[in-house]
Amino acid sequence: MLNELQIHGRDIARTVRTRWPVPAREAALFFDLFLLKRSHG
């Protein structure tokens, strides 16, 4: 769910022209859980 909030939250923020800061801890978690697992099947 976190990855969905980050991706779509950023989309919404871009639409309304505001910032969508992502704390480093959340970015690292997203990277680990979503990107690395997808690249390894």
C-alpha cells in the first residue's frame, strides 16, 4: 500500500503543482519491497 500512496500521491501533487516530499526511510522501504522484488521475479 505504501508504494501506491507514494506513486499516486506524487501524481496528485504534480497535478495541483505542489511538492510531495518522500522521507528517505519510506523511499528506501519502497525501493527494497517493490523495485528489488520485481527485478528478481
